[in-house]
Amino acid sequence: MESRHLFTFLVVVEAGSFTRAAQKLDYAQSSITAQIQALESELGQPLFDRIGKKITLTDAGRRLLPYAQEISKMHAMAEDALRSPSGIGGSLKIGAPESLAAFRLPGIIREYRERFPQVEMILKPGFCWDLRGMIRSGEVDLAFLLQPESEDRELHAETLVQEEMALVAPVNHRLAHRALVEPLDLKEETILHTETGCSYRLLFEQHLNRHGVYTRTRSWNSGASRRSSSA
């Protein structure tokens, strides 16, 4: 069933005659007649009763009318969607830890919005371990993580960039001017960490633990800040 035949059918119904429909569509009347006849032949039923110059819908025509109207509506909606520069719409839910959301993603999001302006972007911050669960549950469509490479049969992961970690100390600190600082050099040092659950902190502590350096955590200001010192 050709959509153009359905559109012609709707115009004939609206115009009330084949002649006026031909004028409205700028077709020859014979073309209108041929399209309606082709539609009637395909459906196996007449759609109009013709009495002189007057036409009325048959029972089959009345049953077809709401479906033809809905198809016409969907066709218009599809055209509107494809008139956007990308032709892509919908929503995209992105998960990311706060550090990436603040420093890595703004430029990426800006470029994406320029290319796909019809897409609604929703950013959900969270810890990397929680974000994996959010992907599995469908709460987010994709997530940017700060974690070492690992195999996960349920998820597709790609390494985009290797982030660097650095120690920061006062200029007068005994380790400040060393070219290389080993984990054992930090054994008796007080270390200020990011909050518990942060992937940077976890990776850093795991690295220290592999070299026999362990930290304990003490709270400042009722847990508002954290300080870790060597055990």
C-alpha cells in the first residue's frame, strides 16, 4: 500500500470531489482517479460511492479513514525529526565521577550538543563502582570511569586516555625536590586523601599496600574532611 495513495485518499475526502482534490494537489484528475482505483484494487473494496458529481465514503472507506489519518500524522512527525541537522533525537544518560564531569566532559558535551541538538543529555555523577551497576540496570546509557582495565562480560569498555596521578607537597617538604618518590618514602608521612569511594584514592592505596605501606583514616570536623596517616 503506497503512502501517496493514502494521502490522495485523504485529500479527496477533505475536498469532497476528485476535481477539487486534483486542483489542490495540482494533479490531472485522471491521476487522482488512477491512484484511488489502485488503492481500491489493492484493498479489494470500493472506497467511494459515486453518484453523479457527488462522492461519499463507503463502509470500507470509513474504516480506512482513521488509519490513513494516523499514517499521515506519523509521516509528518518523521519528516520533522529528520529536518534536524543530525536526524537524531531522544535522550542520552551519561554517568561520570565528579572530577571527570568537571574537567574532561564539558568540551565533549559541548561538541556533541552542537552536532546533535535534538538529543537531551542527562549527566549523573557517581563513584566508578556505583556507575558500573547503573549501566547494568539501565539507569545510564554509558559511563566514563577512572579505573584500570578489566574484563567484564556484561559491559563493553574502551580505554580512552591514561590519566596521571601526582603527589603534591609544600616546596619545603623533604620529598618535594626528589625526581622519584617510592611508596616506602611515604610510610611515615601524613597523606591527605580524596573521599572514601573515590577511584583515585582506591588505586593509590592499593599501590601503597602492594609495597607494605598501609594507612589509617581519622576524621576532621565530624567527617567533613579526612586525613590519613601511616600506620
